[in-house]
Amino acid sequence: MALIKCKECGKEISDQATMCPYCGCPTGQMRKTLVQIDTAPKKRRKYRVRFLIFAPMFFLGVLFTMGSIASGEGGKLAFWFITGLVGFIGMVVSAIGSWLAEP
């Protein structure tokens, strides 16, 4: 460990110091800190948006399918059943994608 002069106050300080203990002037020994940014939340957000799109499709499909069965309307039954099925599949795929996107 060697002593160097502070370029601000001229006092002797350690060459390992990151700043002068007397005046606070930074030395050339300042270390850079590496910050790793987690990109998984952005990926998970995409799947959450998809889930919010498919969940209402599923619940509306189930609700109106049961209503069509009760009223005996066969034409609307197929449409609402398929809508509920697409919503359910979309919800499942979104949930699985969200789980796989975690670090």
C-alpha cells in the first residue's frame, strides 16, 4: 500500500482509497458497480395482459353458453361455447408463459 497526494488538498492518502478522507475529493480508484436489470417482469407483464384479455372471454362464454342451454337456442350455443373454449385455452397458455418467464 503506497501513499499518494490528494490532488485537491495535497494531504497524503492511501492509493487504495476511493476518496480523500480529509476533503472528500474522489480519486481515480473509484470502482464501477455493475447493476443487472431483470427483464422477466416485462415478459410477465405481456402474459398478464393476455390473461386479462382471455379471462373475460372465458367467463362470458361460460355464462352465455349456460344461458343458451337453458333457453334452448342452439345457434348461439356453439358461438358462446367456442368463445369460452378459446378464452380458457388463452388463459392457460398465458399462465404457463408467465411461469416460464420467471428467472
